[in-house]
Amino acid sequence: MNSLITNEHERIQAFYQRMERAMERLRVLMNEYRPVLNGERFLTDAELSERLKLSRRTLQEYRSNGKITYYQIGTKILYKESDIEKLLNDNRQEAYQ
């Protein structure tokens, strides 16, 4: 027996949900995509501030005090992702047991 499949059909709804999840993953990947230079990725001041949950003023203070490595091209500030990872690892504090 033939039946008409509409948008309300369970299988169609499941398909739409899978497609929506895939589209959301693609949106996230597109927003986070950064071309690499010699295998290195660079973050802007605003991106690093958001990722570390620090104010941009705090990052400026870290730069002024020599606590954080950065690149300045004109007025643009960039941070090498590997430098930030190293900084975080070097300043990691072990939990007490």
C-alpha cells in the first residue's frame, strides 16, 4: 500500500534534525577556522580574551609586565597559540592530595 510521506512523517523529522545538527557543527567549524602559518595559529586580542575569560585590559597588563609573548603589527596584537599553551602549562599548579 502506498502512502504519502509529508514533513510531519517521523523519518522526515529525524532527517531534518540530523541535518540541523550537521549544519550547526559546520557553523562552529567555519567560525573557528583559522588558516595556519608554518603550522602555527594566531589569536587576536579579543579571541584570546574570550578563550581565557580575561579582560583585554588584563592582557594589556600581562604584555606590559612581560608575562605574555605577543606580536604587534601596527595597532594589531596577535598571540601565537603555541606560546599561550606553553605559558599555561608552565604556570600550571598541581592540586594537593
